[in-house]
Amino acid sequence: MSIEEKFHNFKAFVKEVSRNNETIQLYEDMTWFKLQAMGYTLLLPHKDKLDDIVKGMQEKLDFDDEHSDKFKRYMELFIEYLGGELETSKPPEYITSECMSFEERMAMYMKENL
């Protein structure tokens, strides 16, 4: 299963466990590009505070404690992917480049995915 498929599963998981309908809709509408970009800018720099991130997301998504461990595993997988630690896949340059504008990132993403 590809990393992209796993994160489509993540979106389905969020829809299944969350009681916050507004946030569910945001996750359903989120593209793979946006999910990667958000993770790279918001999650990866704070990976040492993963427990706090999971707790904050639990409050925002309004899901029960019993789902926290699975949510955390998804976050750990995403951190490994974005950090280039997964042997099977690496994040694309349009996510990890430090010198590309948003427009350049989007153009590269569209070129690779059409």
C-alpha cells in the first residue's frame, strides 16, 4: 500500500471517529498536496511534541481516547515519510524544497500528477 493510500485511509479514519462535522469536511476536502504541505510545515518541526499535537487534534476533532493511539501512529508514519525516513517512499521536492514558491510547488505537483 502506498503512502498516499495510507493517508486516504487516515482521512476515512478521521471521518469515522470525529464528532466535529466542520473539521470532518475540511479533512474530506483536503488534497494529498495540502496534507503533505501542512504536515511538512506544522507537524515535522514539532515532532518532539507529538503527544501534545495528538491531544490538541483530539480536542479539535472531538474523538474518544480509545482512538488516540491509532491517530498517533498515523502521525508517526507521516513524520517518518516527510522526514525522509521511510525506505519505501520519500516526500517529493515540491514539499521539501526550501526555496520554492507556492505557485512553483503547485505547478510541480500538477506536472507529476497529471
